[in-house]
Amino acid sequence: MSNMSSPVTSENKVSPAPTATGGAAVVAASTPPPDMIAIKVDGKTVFAPKTTPDPITGKPIPTTMIQACALVSVEVPHYCYHPKLPVAGNCRMCLVEFGTPAMGPDRKPVMNPDGTPKIAKSPRPAIACATPISPGMEIYTNTPGVVDMRKGVLEFLLINHPLDCPICDQAGECKLQEYSVDYGQAQSRFVEEKVHKPKRVDLGPRIVLDDERCILCSRCVRFTKDIVGDDALGFVNRGSYNTLSNYPGKPFDNNYTLNTVDICPVGALTSKDFRFQMRVWFLKETKSICTSCGTGCNIVMGAREEKIYRYEPRQNDAVNSTWMCDAGRLNYKWIGRADRLKEVMTRSLGGSAYASSWSVAIQQITAKLTAAAAGSVAIVASARQTNEELYLLARLAKKFGAITDSVPRLGIGDKLLVNADRNPNSTGARLTGIAAAPMGSNLAKIADGIRKGTVKTLIVFGEDVTKHGIGADLLAKLETLIVSDILPNATTSAAHFLLPGCAHAEKRGTFTNVKGRVQRFMKAVESPGSARPEWEILHELVFNVTGQNGFVSIEGLFNQMASDIPAFAALKWAGLGDTGVTIQI
Amino acid sequence: MIVKRDKLTFWEKLYVPAIWGGLKVTMRHALRKNVTMQYPEVKWAVPPGYRGAPYLVKNQEGRTKCVSCQLCEFVCPPKAIRITPPGPQGAPGAGNVEKGPQAFDINMLRCIFCGYCQEVCPEEAIFLMKDYSLTGLTRGEMVFDKEKLLKLGGVHDDRIQKWEHKAEEAAHQGVAP
């Protein structure tokens, strides 16, 4: 009863590309490189690295069976193991059978008659998450024995589980559900009363805990202790009454609590924000970037019918590992606000605003800009705009010799993910030449220019300049004020031309984070009313004003920008992939 | 293709037997019990297992059985069902059930009476009942909301009462549900 999977073809199988763990599994050669170990997973030869970095300290530690299995895409069911957390080994779901080369009394490997090393099967199984691999080891993940063990572990886990999937937010992305389908029984053999534990425990401002659902995997405990450094959670009581709890009187309220909801394999930890809002299988998932600070965490937006329900972190080991902060995660509600700018508005000098249309407004703006004298135009563009939009604005600025700047936004950073720079694209604003050095130093000059009357036309993208030194009294002096924004503010109400723009969830584009990683994001929902992506508006304006034709697709526009701006050189939209590319800044 | 006709036999050429056979059929129907109903004055007796309009039910305790798990909304082939979940606060007064639909609409113009919603429901909260003739003067009228569905659905005698038993067990162990 050794290897039950098909060993006939597996020898020649090409293993998948090197994975994020840094190891490469190579099958073609017969002897492994010096820092690799040759093992077999279900009959497939794998070259796995001898050591892998510890997820917390980064020190090399021996590669485990589960990591070696992952190299050849063999999934070993598990609950407590998480690739980014220390190993606990308490759920026992990843039990596998294995064997090692048999040694003779002379300490030499015993050979089979056909010359292959004789494998001595271990009499006991081992947990794949905590057992290091050794040369020549064979791992069997699919034998009837292993399947029986999984069934047994699962039956134990389900003894006190309330089975309230119909009201559980995790349903649909629950590991307990998934493995119950694979290894569960239709009928429970447990006839005693289930142990009941508190439901709806208020752990902190963003987390509700359902203790009955908890399978005590301790992922949340390890995450908050070892990743965040806030030793807030722990287990109390014993046996069947073992319960997850926060320290009495100390709320679980650090800025990373909602990650525990993501890593919870069951529905024990639930987000108060997402609780009972929508079933997860309705959510359309779009790869995007968080815009709340300069880190640019990779996220997945969950949306249904043009409404965003949640952000979740997406793995990118170069940026955010698999985490994101709570502040960034919950910063999405403004996208669906009812007072979003939806219509193109025009206002004659001193008159009241009236609704216009894109074709008319663009025509009028073109006429105004073409007539504008060189040096009489200023541009304030937010560092929340995309690289492509800032690049198009920079081309407009070049045409007029305009004075340009962005608005700096500083907060308090932390050592994990939150950056002090709260603009998602400060680097992009600098690289495209929109932002002054230091950012914001030109704002006073622009205000001065308006006061003196040298600046007659102001183009504002995505900022309320009245809060940054260019007050309403100065805006009233302007001959032309062109504003594009998403939400109404004092600047938009003073605009002569108001162009409703799109949130990042409603368009495509790229941001450059503080470390110079260029990352693209995709469109999750439709924009409200007649709002259009800013790069589309700008593309028309640049064409009308400068006469230079550009690209009408975001892909072409990005590639054009990359060839124009030296810092982005050699980048291609398609080459950015899902996790982006780091450039020298 | 040419179909070759068989020559009629003498017996067939007579025609009398064929006329006699026809008369037999006519007489049989003339003497049979009448099957045509005077609908709508006379209503049809709906057979058991008939798939009529889907309605929501309450249990004998008066609790709306639906917990807004949205499986019926997911499985509904014509997308006739639309449920609004209760949101973070849960359903008011739901106790240990926690969830219940804030709104539950079935567009009866879209419904194809397939019965998937009844089949998929983990709470036995929606049943295809005997109503087969739904009429309305506007399209809006044909979208049945939660109150209307519950009123039409009535009470379903729940033999399992799992939530009530869970609450009892928890209370017995001294844990607030």
C-alpha cells in the first residue's frame, strides 16, 4: 500500500515554475544542486531547497514537507499552517505518510534488486507542516491511510462545531466546509450534546468572535503576536471548553486586526464591517491596489452590481506579503457615496453653474487653453491620480510652461505596512515632473501668481486647493478654473468647468509606490452618471491642445509614458503582471 | 421518396367496419364523465407535489424561517429572487439565529416555478405552494415582497426546530445564546 497515485507518468512531468518561496523544483536532472534535496512527492521527483527563510526572522530553517509538496502543486489539507506564520502543528489535518531510504547495518543505503534505494516506510504518519524533509525521502499524500486520517481529524473538529453555515459569513470560503466535502461524513456519529460557547463576542472595534465555530488553529494568535507584535489573543479553559479570548479589559484594536478574519480558516473571527452584508460567492473579485498610503498594498476588491463590499489583501511578497492594515481596508465607502460628482458642469464668469456635456465642455476648454498665453497656466494634480494621468498633465504643462505641483499628505507610519506618505502615487507625481521638490512648495507660488494676476488659468485634478493655500478668494480671480474631482468640495463648487472623474475602482491605471514599485490596478465597478476616467479626458485635451496624438487605450498610454519618461524605461503594461515591477527611483 | 401504397383489401373497401369503429369512439366519449371544468367558477384540485408559486413560511413559533443565506438567490435560474441581508446588526429580535432577510423579493413574472429554491433551502423556509394563477395590473405588483410572501406562505410545522434546540442546549449549559 505504498504510492497510490500514478507513478508511471509522473517521472516525466515538468514541475511548475519557481514559486514565491524561492525554491525551484527541477525534475530533469538526476542529482540535485548542492543546496537542494531530492525527494519524491507521490512518486514525482522534487528538488526542494534544503532551507527556506523563517517567515518571521528570515533565518534559514529546514524546508518542511508541506513546502516541498507546494513546489509541485500537491495540496496537503491544513488548517493551522500558514506560509507566513510560525508553525504550530496543532490541527493535525496535514498528516501524511512517508518513508526514508533504508540503512543497512553498515550505514549504507540498502538497494532494491533494480538498483533503486530501498525505502523504509515510517510506521507512523507525520504532520507535513512541521516535519523537515531529508534526502531521498518519499512523501505519500494520497494513500487510503492518509485519507482515513484526514477523515478522522475532520470528524473530531466537527464534534463541537455548530454547523451554522446558513448564517455564517465564511460559508463559501471556509476550509472546514471544503474539506468536509472531501473528507466529511453525511451523518454525524456524535450523539451527545455539543459544547456551547459564547457567540457574538465583541473582541474589539472591528472584530466579532463566534467561539463555537473556532477550531483552535491559533493562526490569529500567532499573527497578532508574531507579525503585529500585539500579544492580544490567547486560549483560555481546557479540553472541549478551550476558548479563544482577548486579554480581559484589553480590546483587540490594533491596526491589523482584520487580517485575522482573512486567515481564520472558519467563520469564528468575523469583520463587523462585512458581517451579514453579502454572501461571498456573489462578489466579483478584481485585482487592485490600496490607495490609502504610499505602500500600495495589493488588494482584491469584492463587488457586486456596482457596489463594493470589501477589500482583501492579495499576496505580493515584494510589498505587503499577505496583509493589509484595517484603515486601508475600510477606506472604500466613499466610492459609492450618493453625493459623488456625476455631471459635467459649466459656469460662465460670475454666473451660476449649469449642466453641460463632455463634447461641449471639452470643446470650450480647448478653446480657452489654446488662447491661454504661455506662463499663465498652473496645474495642481493630486498624487492620488495615476501615473498615466499625471504624465498627460505633465504634457499639458510642458505645452504652456505651466507651474505645477501636488499636495503632500503626511501621517504617521508604522514598521509593518503603513507609510507616512498618505498619497498612493507621490513617486509617480515626482517622476512625471508634476510634483515640485519638495512636494507642495510650488503651491504658494501658484497662489502668489493668481494674486498678482500672472496665473489666469488653473487646472486642478483631484484636490481641494482651498485647503492648501489657494483660497476661494483667489479662485474667484481666475479667468478659467478647470476642476476634475470625485467628490464635491469648495474647489469644485468654484469651478468654471467641472469634470467628474473616477475612483481607482472605476478605471484602470498604475501607481508607483514609495519604493518605486509600479503596480497596475483593474476596474471593479462602473462609474456613476457621466463620470469618465481622467486619463480619457486628458487624452482628448492633450490631443486638442498640443496636436500630439496619443493612445486611446490604457495599455498603449502606459507604454508611451514608459518610453517617454526615463525612470519607467523598458516597462510594458503587459510586463507589469499582477504584482508589479520595481524601478530605480 | 416514393411511398408505395398497399392495395386495400375487400374488407377495407367495404368502409362499413371503419364507420362502425368511428361511431364506437364517438359513443364512448358521449357517455363518458365530463372532464371540462367551468374555470374560473370551478377550480382545479391541485395534485400533491405540484410546483406553484414559491412563498416564505414561518414556523409554529411565529419565527420567519428564512435566515437570508441567499442560496435560493444564487441558484434561481431566472434571477427572480432578490434578498437584502440584514447588515452588521443582524436581524432584530432574531435571538440565536442572528440573521434574517431585511428584504426578500420574488419577481413572479420572472419565476419559472422550477423549485430549485425549495430544494436548496437549508432552513426549509421557502416552499412552492399551490398557487398557479398569479395576476396583477402592473409589473411592480408582481414583485412580491417579504410581507406578502410570508402572508401567502403561512405556517410550516417544523419538526426539527434546530435553532430552538440550540438555544435550549446553550441555556442548559449556562451560555447565553
